Amino acid sequence: MRPTPAPGHWSLVLGHWSFPPLLLLVFLSIVVRVSATPGEVRFGREHYIEYRVGELPIILTASHGGDLTPEEIPDRTWGSRVTDRHTREIAIAAFEEIVALTGRRPHLIVSHLHRRKLDPNRPIEEAAQGDPHAEQAWREFHGYIAEARARVVSEHGRGLLLDIHGHGHAIPRVELGYALGAEELNLTDEELDRTEYVTLSTLRPLAQSHPHLPLSLLVRGPNSFGDLLNRAGIPAWPSPQFPHIGDAQFFRGGYIVRFHSRLENDHPVAAIQAELPFPGMRDTEENRARFVSSFSSSVLRYLKNPVTFAFTLPELAEPLPFSAAEGDLAGCGDGCLPILSVAAAPAP
Ligand SMILES: [Zn+2]
């Protein structure tokens, strides 16, 4: 039985309705938010957080590459405060490269704050450690991603979030975080394909809409993102080339990719955390440019896969072959997704 509302409750509601200008303002702000146009660049308070509004079904994020250390926000006192060098520049360069390749923009959300001040890849308690300005920046960062998700899913039906980080582990490969660590990735394909791991994985929106595709195929099969990176010359795992982690150090993916791929959210998207080694990829300007070129075309190739995302995007040039991949790819048999045929890009 519903409780009878106290008179005070009704007067509050009626009181609310007695302020139409306020309601009008709320309504207008909703209209303005939804009608944000691609190409628009938005900033949160003090320009700590930046959102470049896009129109492609791709959301790029960089949370640990900022360098602002405003005095108004005290340093965080617990949790990691190590910055991921050059990941902000790499995310911005990947945004620009994808625009150059497609003529259309991905969504880009960047934290310009140093990780000493804010860690958007953690729940708000650890991220902001009680500081109200840091908490506001955290809400803006995740609010912009939620807005990008809503836009991507309503315009395209599905999408992909790529969260870009840097690691200092001994093996210089890109670590792809699907919320699956060594414990899960050392399992056999048959074990990994169990429902509990599908539910755990940040590819769950993709897996849900393609229940016939086993999780092992999505994370380390032919045409998985790791496979495409390897074939474009960027060593990456999990992948057909490097399917198991063994006892190596490996980042499984943090708060951003886990939260924004939750099926309980409105407009969830598939998400991958990409952890880049420093040597060969982030260390010099030349290596960063080479990385961004191969990475960006791999992202587009991944989304063009007709079996999974099946997005219509421009033709791309053939990637550089990665010699270690060839033997493994030759033996994939009936379990293979079709290798995409990609034509050379037309001369400009
Ligand atoms: Zn990081």
C-alpha cells in the first residue's frame, strides 16, 4: 500500500510547479545538451576537463596524461599518482588522425589535471579524495563520457570506448584491458567462454548483441583488436599471437572501461583500455607519430569488421605485416572471423 504523502510533501511539489521559469531553464538546458554539435569543444570548470564532441561511434579518453597542478586542489595522498607520459598527446593525435582518415570526428574526453590532483580512472572517493573541485572535475569527465555514449548509441546503435594509458612493465607490448587479467586470460578458450567471464568483460555490450561469438574469439581471436594491432606492426596482447599472459605484469582495465560498459547503464558501449609501453611507442615524437598512424587505422579496421561492429567507414590502406603473426593466423581454421579485405586508399 502506498503511504499517504504528508501535506508538506504536496506543498513542496506544488511549490516546485509554481516556478515555471526555473523549469523552462531546466528544459532549455536539456535541449542545449542534446543538440551539442559535432566539432564543438566543451570544457568543464577551469578547463580541467575537455570534451570534443564527435559524430563517429568512437569515444577516445585520456585520464592520466594531464599536467595541470592548480593550488586550489590539494595533492591526493593515497593511490597511484604517476602520470602516463604523452598519453594525452597520443589521444589527441589519434583524434586528429581519425578525422584525417574519415572526414568525421570521434568523441574525445581528456583530463588536463595531473594525476596528483585527480585520477578519473578510479571511483570518486579515491579519484578526488574529498576535494570538491576535484569531485566536480571527476563528475564532468564521466558526465561527458555518458553524453558521448548517449549520442553514439542513439545515432549508431552501438559504439566503442578506447581509454588510453601508459605502463612501465618489462614486456613492451600494448596491454588490452577487457577487465580480464592473467587469471582469466590464462584459461583455455573453452573456460574463458563461460557466461561469468562474458559478464565480467568490458566487451559485454558487443557480446550481448552477438551471443554466437565466443568471448575468446572476441578478445584473442583473428580480427580481435589485439590481432589487428599486431598485424599493423604494434605488438599487443591478448591476441592470437600472444593469447596467454603467464605470470607477466598485466593491467586488466580500470574504472573507466568497466563503468561505461555496464549493461545496467543507459547507452552502454563496448570498452577497451589500451596500455602503451614507453619504449618504441611513447618515447620519441617519431615513434608517437608512427604509433598513432597504425593505431588509428586499426581502430577503424576493428569497427569495420562485418561480423561484429559492421560500421561503414572509408577504405583503408593495407597495414604493415607483422611477421610473428603469420604462422598463428594461418592455422585458425573454421574458428576464424573473415579477414577483412582492405583496398589501398585512393590518392588524394
Ligand atoms: Zn593510466
